[in-house]
Amino acid sequence: MKIFLRTLCALCGFGFLASTQAAGLDQLKSFLDTNRSARGMFTQTVIAKSGKKPQRSTGIFALQRPGKFRWSYETPYKQLLVSDGNKLWSYDTDLNQVAVKKLGTAFGASPAALLAGQDLDKHFVLKEGAAADGLEFIEATPKGSDASFERVKIGFAANRPVSMEIHDSFGQVTMLRFTQFEANPALPASLFRFVAPAGADVVGE
């Protein structure tokens, strides 16, 4: 969980389908063209370069383009990230601490922007990846030299993201699997606002 959290803060079931499905870049375009909002569940696995036991976590997510998302880790411990398109809040329940920062222009080149952002060609070099496990993949490499990750792979089926694989500059790999994906749900504006709990320690902007 930590590596995806650090990436965001620093920078800001599906079945097998027939081989006739659209290529990855076409599915990405279709997803961005037809989905203004989405929600679902995720499983995240972080694999360290050292080879130590992978860290696994699960949670729920919601997004509304451009720039709004809510990423809630439920197990093995709770942590919440919320963006209203201008600011990003990170709330650690155990520490009762909130970190807040402006997203700024860096969000456009973050992994989250591949699902919740816009103008992807401005920030990424996009190319087709090799199909595998019934999914069509795209690969995205940030154009900026100051990004904290090296590349991202997203697997698509039926014009929806099923998996995301983030390779960071420290040799760690974060693998995400999206399930119970709901396209274009009506999401309340309050979902993308955050109010610090009473007594919480708030740091940042």
C-alpha cells in the first residue's frame, strides 16, 4: 500500500475475452471518452526489490474525471486518500494524522491521472503492450525526468481497466486488480471532500 500512497502524495469479476477485442490503446480511449466517473473495489500487492514477502491490501475506490478520486484502504489497516481536483488529503487512521498538499501540475503525470486525469499525451508516452491473460495492455512512460516511477502498465477488458502495474524508481512493483467495476455511477460531491476529524494532527498546505 505504501508505494502507491507515496506516489500519489509525492506527485500531487472480469472473464477472458475473445481475441477480437480492441487493442489496449483503443480501449483506453474508449474508457476515457465514455466514463466520467467510476467506482469499485481493488486488491493491491507491493513487491519489493529485496524479495521480501509482498504486502497485500484491499479497499474501495471512486473517481470522477478530471482529477477527483477517493481511495480507501480497508485491510489490513485503514488509510484514506481524497482529491477534489485541487488538493490531496491523506488520512492515517491509526496515527489520527492528515497530510494535505496541492495537486499542482504534477498530478497530470501521476499513475492516478491515467484513470482520473486528462491530456495524457502531454504527460506520457503511450504504447501498446503485449496481450496476456485475456487482457489487452497499454504501457505509459512519464515524459518528465522528475517522476518517481518509471512506467505503468494497465490491462483492459471490455473497455474497462482491470489491472495496473506500477514500476517505481526504487525497483518496487505495485500491482493493482480492480473488481466490481461500476461505470458512470452518480457520485455525490461530498465523496471528494475531506474534513479532518476532531483532534487530528494536520500537516502540509
